[in-house]
Amino acid sequence: MNITTAVSGTFARIHARGEIDFDTLIPLCAAVAALPPQVTDLQWDLTGTAFMDVAGLHLLFNPAISDPALRVTATGLGRQPMRLLRIAAETNPVVFDLSRLLPDSPPACPAAS
């Protein structure tokens, strides 16, 4: 896993290159924890991430990993990570709100009862 962080004022971009799994979750969380306190907008650049397992869901949606006041978005999602996010959103659209993470995506429709 190769992780680079760029900070500009209240905006930070973390570029993760490599697979996101439970082995790489620790350094990714450390990159978030190392952000300066003024950062309120975090963008994950996943251009170099071809594979992501459930650890990626923890990283992108778990408020315990990132400050709930931190606006988190993602860009550069490849086919497999995007498929995982879509499956998660279909399963539980309230927890896995893609309209928050991917601002250009349409809101998920609640599952029919």
C-alpha cells in the first residue's frame, strides 16, 4: 500500500494505491488520524485501488475511524470497489449512503417492503 496525503487549508486528499483490506486498514486509518485539526473535507483518491474488501467499507463509512464532522468523499473508484459499494448501498442504504460519499451519484432508493 502506498499512501500519499496532500492538505490545502481545510481540504485533504489521501491517495491510496494498492489493495484495501484489513492489513492496509491500519495505515489508512493512521493517515486520517494524522490530518491537521482544521481539515473538514477529506477526499479519498482511489484511482490506484483495484480491490477493496469490507475493510474499505469500514474506512469510508465508520464514524469511529473518521470524525463525524469530517465530510468524506471518494473519487477514482474502479470497477470492483464500486461494485462493493453498490452492493452495500442496496443492502443498507441508510448506513451506506452513496450520495454522501459520491456526491454526483443519485440517492439510493429504499428497499421495497
